[in-house]
Amino acid sequence: MHILLVNDDGFDSRNLRLMAQACIKRGHRVTVVAPHTQQSAKSHAFTIFTPLLVHEAHMEGVENAYRVEGTPVDACRVGMLGLCEEKIDLVISGINEGYNIGLATFVSGTVGAAREAAFQGYPALAVSMEMQTPAETAEAFADYAVRTGEKMLHSKLPEQTVVNLNAPPVPLRQIRGSRMCPITRHVYKDGYDKRISPRGLLYFWLREEETDMHPNPGSDLDLLQKGFVTCSFLTPEGFPMEEYLHFPLPWGEDM
């Protein structure tokens, strides 16, 4: 199948290349359209009143790759509506460097790009893991994500659904499996340091975030802390837990 691969960490992200290679190893054709620079926390922002500059780029094994001077949603829209002449079967956004769980899914550029694809009627998958995830786990998770994407094409999902995957940063042998789950009400707790510049100007610098380590039982963060790969449906109609409880590929199946 033909996969449009996007992200929010920018074209130079190592995880974007990891995801591309996982798709290629499964025999799929890949078009990469990614932001030119880091674009995290852009949510669903996209450009309306100014042109979007697009640069042809190179990525090993990828026939068509582009840098877009815009947001993750810009990159996704340009890929879907302008650059891809061949039919797109699946859109994958990621792998993001850091979880996209809980209420952070509403501000994530990774999820925003996947959500735009879902809005346009494409099967859409958002994929995230922590930066300290061991290389062996990351490689297995990328393969798992592609296999999940393949399964999406044969599953009757709710309309405009984003399938959101996250992996815990543990050695591969410590992965306990995969679980379908709702998102937690987890909120990043951060703030700003108030400072004065050398020229006497007031500015604010975002402090490192703190995390709530007591998530809702059975939610994405709770299960990630216990060593599970998580799969959540982000849909306009809410989370249909009962009907889709067994959707994700069990971790380890055919791997």
C-alpha cells in the first residue's frame, strides 16, 4: 500500500526515518512530507493567508520526500491535497519523540496531523514513544505500528477515527503486551520563569513540565507505566471501548 508519512518533530527527526524504514521493510511505498523544523504542540494549526514553501528532500529508501515550511497539519494537507498523485491508503504521523497521551492529545502536532487525515477520510495512525526508549524496543514498536496500520484497512472503525499508539521506554523483553484503553485526564503541569533580558526587556521562558504520576486506572498513562503498549481511539463520538476492545494486534503476533 501507499503510506503518507508525516510528523511534528521535523524532517530531520531520527524517528521519522525509523518509521519510514519500518514501512519499507513491510513492502509498502512511502511518501514523506514533514515540517522543515520542529513543530511540536501545534495542535491543528494550519496556514491560511501565506504561501507554503515546499522543498524536495532525500531520505534513504523513500522515492518522494519533502520538507514543508509550515505546521504538521500543513505538511499533511499538502501531502494529501497537493503532492501525492498516487492514491493514499494510510497516513501515519510519527514516531513522535515523547508520549502523546491524555489531554496532551488535544495539543499534539503529531495527533493534529493524523486528525486532519482522518477528517479527510483517510485511515490515520498517530505513533509516539519516549525519547529514552531503547533502540530494540523502538524498532519493534515501529514494526508493530505498521502492522496495526495494515489491520486498520480491514477494520470497520468509527468515522474520522485517529488510532493513537504509545510505547513505554523499557527493554523489549519487559513489554507486557498491548492494550486498548481510554486516555487519562492527565495534564502537564508547567509554568514560566520570569526573566529580564540584558537590554532590560521582560520575557518568559517555559519551565520543564511536571507530570501527574497518578493517572486514571486503566488509562493510557496507567498502562504505559505498567509496561504495556497502548492503543486509544480518538473519535468525535467518544471512545467505543466495548465494541473495539480487541482491535489492536497483540504485541508479539507474527513479530
